[in-house]
Amino acid sequence: MKIAIGADDAALALKDEIIEFLKSKDMCINDLGPRSKEEGMLYPDIAEKVATAVARGQYERGILICGTGIGMSIVANKIGGIRAALCNDVYSAERARKSNDAQIITLGARVIGNELAKKIVEAWL
């Protein structure tokens, strides 16, 4: 499975944790940025970049992370054909896939911790 991931500057550390977690599970993951605070990408720009790539079929799924996950979700859902779900718990992540076929999950780095984020991502896969 090919997964795109992106985050704003509030969520770089969690993004790196999720990337390592998915690599340990032999997932093909591509970091669409930013890779440092110096790149200065705002959440609307990265959300559009990841959601557009998923909508075009370049990736099967996408993960977007910002402070709350709300902004990323709003922007991603504006891209035609995308279903993005903000998930702060495992059950919501399971339902996002099983009931809504969400191709993108959004997470809030200031809302959930690293270990819960990994469990959410795993449940959504």
C-alpha cells in the first residue's frame, strides 16, 4: 500500500513517529513535507498537496497531521473524491475505513499522544 503523509510545523515530531511506525510494518510511505520548520508550509498547502495526490491515484491513502487535525480535515475534504476523517480514537478510525471508506485520516498532534496515534493509524489501515 502506498501512503502519502504530511504535517504542519505543529506536528513534525508526530509525523516522524508515524513514518517510522509504518516503515516498521513494511508500508510504502512518502513524506510530502515539510521535513523541517524552515520549509514553512502551512496546513492548507500540505493538506491540498496530499489530498490531491490521493485523489489522482498516486497514493492509495493519506495521513495528515496538524495541531488539532481539524484544519487538515476541512481542506482535504474540499478536494473532489476525497473522504478525510478526523480521528482521535481507535473506534473512529475503524469506522472511518469500514463505514466511510475514508482514504485520508487526519490527526491532532496537540490532542493525542504518539502511542495512541500509532494505534489509530493501525486501526485505520
